[in-house]
Amino acid sequence: MDKFHFTKWEKIFLVLAFLVILMLFVSSSMTYQQQELHEGVMNKRFGWLESIVAGWNFTYGGRVHNVQVDGRAGLAQFVLRKMAHFGSYFLLGGFGYLGMRRIFKIKWVAPILTWFITIALAAFDEYHQFLTGDRTPSVHDVMLDGLGALCAILLVMLVLFIRNKYLAKKKQFKYLTPLNF
């Protein structure tokens, strides 16, 4: 039986996944005030986002969010925070899957296990926020995090599927010569 070895790229992806986990841990250790972007910073760096979300009106976690309730900068900051949730777990799910996908002999185990691990990390992250002062854990954030990871895993699977089909076709035509065409 051959001994399993991670490839160089799998190691890189697992290191990147670990760095995302480290970033999430540091981020969830900060209080809300330490993470808050003040209105001047929001206007300077994310003025474009304020313009985009100015007309939005939505419910998240049972609470209505719009310009009247949160203010322009507050709504933009809320959307930015949720984009950070989705994006960081998107990266974690994608890197985790790319690093672990060859470990399992049954192909469907890797994406499902990667997704479950990512959701477990999201739940732990929300619990860690609960232990941090002035932070409110939310099951809605765990669901958003899980959605981010799921999107990344499915996207990676789709890209790998298309790449493998393309490479198989390319290999098939590689051996065609004018005599056997």
C-alpha cells in the first residue's frame, strides 16, 4: 500500500486555510469598538459601498436593516462585515477542500467533511465572540459562513470537473495524426 503524501500545492492550500483560521481567531478576539470603522474611514475607503447599499432594505437575523435604521455608514459597515464573514469562510472552504480533497478514497467525503469542519469552525468562532466582550454571537452568521464555504467548495469542484474534462479531451486529440484522423 502506498503511503499518502501531500503535494506541494496541497500543503500551500492547507497553510493558507490555517492562516485564514488564524485571522478569524484574531478578528473574533477583538471587541466591536476595536473593529469598528469610523464614519470618516467608511467615507474615504468605502464610499462606493455606501452609494450601492443606500437604497437597500432587508432583514437579517430578525432585524430590519436600511439607511433609516442604521444610517448610510452603519448600513455599509454592516454589509461589509457580512461580506467579510462570507468571504473569509469562502476562502477557508476553498483552501481546505483543495488541501484535503485527495485524502479520502470516496470522492464525496472530502467536500462534505470540509464543509462540516468549516461550519464547526464557524460555530466555534461565534462562541469565541460570545466570550469576547461587547460581541454578539449569531446563528445567522454561522449559516452565512457555511454558505460561503459551500459556494467555494462547489466552485472548486466545478472548476476541477471542467478542467479534467478539457484535459481528457485534449489528451484524446493529442494522439490523432493525419493517418488515423
